[in-house]
Amino acid sequence: MKDYADIIAKRLNVSRRQVENTIGLLNQGATIPFIARYRKEATGGLNEVQIAAIRDQWLRLQELDKRREAVEASLAEQGVLTEVLRMRLAEAESLAEVEDIYLPYRPKRRTRATIAREKGFGPLAEAIASGQWRATEGDADEEALQGARDILAEGISEEATNRSRVRSVFRRKAMLTSELARGVKTDEERVGRFESWIGWKEPIGKAPSHRVLALLRGEEAGVLTVHLRPENEEEVVQLIASRYALKNADCTAQMRLATADAYKRLLGPSIENEMRHWVKERADREAIRVFADNLRQLLLAAPMGQKRTLAIDPGFRTGCKVVCLDAQGQLLHNETIYPFTSVREERAAVGKLESLVEAFEIEAIAIGNGTAGRETEEVVGKCKFRRKLIAVSVSEAGASVYSASEVARREFPDYDVTVRGAVSIGRRLMDPLSELVKIDPKSIGVGQYQHDVDQRMLQESLADTVESCVNSVGVELNTASRELLSYVSGIGPALAEKIVAHRNAHGAFASRESLLEVKGLGAKAYEQCAGFLRVRGAANPLDRSAVHPERYALVERMAASVGATVEQLMDDAELRSRIRLEDFESEECGLPTLQDIMRELEKPGRDPRARFEVFEFDKNVTRLEDVKAGMVLPGIVTNLTAFGAFVDVGVHQDGLIHISQLAERRVADPSEVLKLHQHVRVKVLEVDMRRKRISLSLRFQE
């Protein structure tokens, strides 16, 4: 087994020590957020992305070794394992190389080559391959020659060197092409979605993720036929055939025919299939990266904070569900208003909203941005409230999924889905992170082809992202839901359930250390989670910060060095300025950790999220029909993809800023210019009413 540390260090351009220490910590059960935050000395300051890359490479190498061992065992069982094969397996650096070595020995179904061998054409094939055969009259009939070529073609296609060479050509020169599938007519309704992809052609090395996934989706739908092949396949055949040039012209001719057959029937399709997996995996990884980046921005969106909130889930025919929440997000009241059924009902709805705002001392109104959202904003705009408040349009994405979930049923067993959905809309305005962790990330609506990508890879990436976001913000131990707690480093769903049960039975936790009273939460879990939990009102002020309990004694020594208590040190910048960090350095706690501690003492439990800002759509633009080319409108970025950014301008149909319209300069990635939920002003380039599409631009001067 090879040394993983050396291989990974070389691939990721980090030191061997960094890799060894990271793998060691992962082996001990440490989480990525914990390692990145509290073990900087061990990893040399690696960030979460680098640590995750080391973990992924480590897991892949382990999988490679498992497959290597399985192949070696199979070869040994067949009695064909030689020292040469053993060495080739040991030197293989990818699964493809291992499979190439194994291919000639893999148990296979009956093939044309096995049938030819059964007919006794094996010796003829050997004679041709060795240059010993002559095309003398009567020596071999066409059936025998065809059988011999079948045997030779199979051998050529299974030769590891041939596969490696052809694979290399495909990676460098293959073209991604598509055409209308056989039997499909251009006027069929299902063709419309994929019309622009018919006759597509580009090098696979340049094909972006979204295009690959769109073409493969078209093929899955039975509309397109997609190929990944070099344009000049004859060149590939010549490349292989050159290895079998013999002095005997008759044998060379037969080998040439066998090579062409091997490529067309066996080798070409096999490598093309490999390329499909390779291109698809590459596209999946990019699409998942975009999804994860968007999810991170959504989860870390600015929270409004604890304000008494009235939330509305809009609806035309079924009415608008209204809920009133206290500053902690607890449901106080719910009812339904029907502002769109008649003028009288609209007046009644306005009066009801005014009275609810007054009765529950409402400070903010959250309005779902789905069907009837803009119209509901207009109704709210007609209200004459006697107190100052803000009204905000809130994304409903995933609210319906939450409202029908087991989590929602557990939280609100006595209320229907409409009430639960409205509560979710209100809470996600107050604290997006705390509410969105209750929803499957795939249902939040910020992905790109999320149903087409590898679901296991997607789930792992999104779980990493949610865990990273939760731990970067920190969690209030005494108010966090079980769903939020489950993402805290070292906790997970089972321990989260026990923490909530203990809290319900014994009351609020007085300190971080009191977590150890929870049954099943041992020293290891405590080490992993403690630094990410906050205990508001705890006797020890460090329990309200991100300083890890393992460093409390160190902070006490710091405070003592300037004749102060820990609390005084946290309150007084002048006292902190007198501390010489080099006096407290050690092998386990170096300058990076000491600097982190000082930042925490300055702003204990600081929230890394941006400050909340109120946004308003153009009040004169509420329907698609209101949007005209040339308009400049306010909007909110709702999704970032590889080809551009989607922006909500308040008409229930997001517009697209194509990547070419993001900036004057050429942009490779929309995230270079925009962030999710960013407030922007966009110019309308075109409105396609038939297809309900809005083309937007950032490239304009107001």
C-alpha cells in the first residue's frame, strides 16, 4: 500500500506533515470545522476546503486500494497472478489503470472471440499476430480468418497500453456532439425544451457543466443522441495499428482489419463510455460546487434578528394565511384573510392587519414571494399602521416542503400545513440559518440540475456546507432546535435529540460544562462541540464566546498577567493591548490560535453574517406584462449558475443575467460579480412573453 500522505501532499500542493496531521485528526473522529478552527497548529492553518480535499483524496485512495486488493485476490484465485502483474497493480494510480490490468482476466460472457476459440481458430490468430501466416491458397477460408480477427480484436481492445493511448486521445480530442434521436420528429412537444441543443458540437475539454448536463438530460428524455468521440477516428485506429506493423504484409493486413474492428466494436465504445462517466463526474462536481456555494450564501444571509413578526403566506382563492410570532419565533396567533375576493374583503383584510400589528406589537412583516406575493404587498401598502415597521418579501422556496415534514408536524402538531408554512416564512426572515436547516437543501431552490447529478456526492457536499455554516455562526445552546444542534460539530441527530430532551426535563443549561450531564455525550463529543455552542447569561463570560474550553485556563493566565479578571479583559481594549502574545505561545497553542482568542475577547460570539438591509421592489411592476425592454429595476439575486445569474424583479418570474451581461470585462464565474440575495439594479434587455423569459443586464450606466 502506498504512502497516502506523500501522494495527497503532491496532488494538493501542501506539506506531508499537514496531510499526516489532518488524516490523524480525522481518524480520531474530529470534524472539519473543529480541525479548521481549533487545530491550526497541527494543520499549518489549513482551511475547511483544504481539509475536505484531503479527506476526499484519502477516501478515494482507500477505495483504490480496496479495488487493487480485490483484483489481486481474483487473479491469484484464477492462478494467473505473476510478479509482473503484482507490480503493475501496485504502481497503478487510478481505478481505470487497475481495471485495464484486470480486463483480460475478468470473467466474461460468451463473445465472438470465445466462440472463435471454441471453433479452433486460436492457433491461426497466434500465427497472424506473430507474423508467421501466409495468405496461400486454401490455407484459411474467410470464416477462419474472421474468427482469428475476432480473437485478435478482443486482445487488442483489452491491451492496457492500447486503452491508455486511446483514453489519452479521447481526453485531448473528443468532441461532445448531439443530434435528434432516431424516430423523434422535430414538431413533437418534448423536443421544444432541447431544440437549441440539436446539432451541438464542441470539444469536451471546453464543455461547461451546465451544457453537459443539459445534453445528457435531453438524451435521458429520449430526444437527443449524444456522443463523445474524436472527429478523426481513423487517426486513432492508425495509432493502435502502428503497434502491430509486421514484416509479413499478409499478417499486417489482417492485423489492420482486426484493429479497425477492435476500435469500432469494442475499444471505441468502451472508452467513449468511460469518457461519459468522466465528463459527467466533472460536470457533477462543478454543478455541486455551484449549488454548495449558493447554499452557503443563502444560509449565511443577513438575519433580521429577534423582532415580533407578522408573516403572510399569500394566496388568491384560498386566502392569505397570517401568523403572529414573538421575538423568539414562537407562534402567538393565526388566521386567514381574503383580500382578493372582493373590495369589501380587501377592506376587511386591511383592517385586520392593522389590528393584529397593534395587538401583538408587531415590528416586521414577512410576505412570501410566491403566488399573490406582490399583490399582498400592495394590500399591506394600503394599511395605515400606528407604529413604525418594515415589510419584507421573503423567499418561499422550501416552505411547503418544511410544512409537510415530520419536523413541522413535531413542532406544530395541532396546526395544518398552511399555518406551518407561514411560520417558516416569518422565521426565515428573523434567522435564515436556523430555519433553513430544517429543510432538505435540495428543496431550497438554489441548485443547477440538482436532480441530474450524483445524489450521494451532492448530499455529502451539501451536508458539509450546512455543517460549515452552522459552526461558523455558532449556536445558542438553550434555544436551538434539534435540527440546528444536529449540525454542530460532534453532535449529530441522536445527540441533538438527547440535548433537547435534557433541556426540556432539567431546564436551561447554565454552562458549557453542564452539557456533560447529557446522557451519551462524552468527553470526545464535548471537545468537538463545545467551542461552537454559546450559553447566553452563563456565569463564565467565555461560555458566550467561540473560545474553546480547553483554552479557558490560558485566557485566565492572560487576564492575570495584566491584573484583571477575564470579564474585565473582554470589556477593556486597553487591557488587551498590554498582552504580549509571544509570552503565551506553546507547541499546542501557537500564534494563529492566540490571535483567534484575542479576536473573540474583543467581540465575543460575533456573528460573521452581513448586516440586514430592507429591500423593496418597484411598486409599479408587479406582473410580467408590466416589464418592458429598457426599464431599470431593483432586484434580488436568487440563483447563481455557471451561465449567469437569476434575479427576482417582483413579477413571479425570475429574469436571467447571462454571464456576458454581468460586467464589461469577461467573467468566468458569476460569483466573481454577484452574491446570492444581493440587492441589484438591472436593465431589462428583452421580454419573451411566449416563453415567459426576461433577459437582464448589469452592463449599463444609470
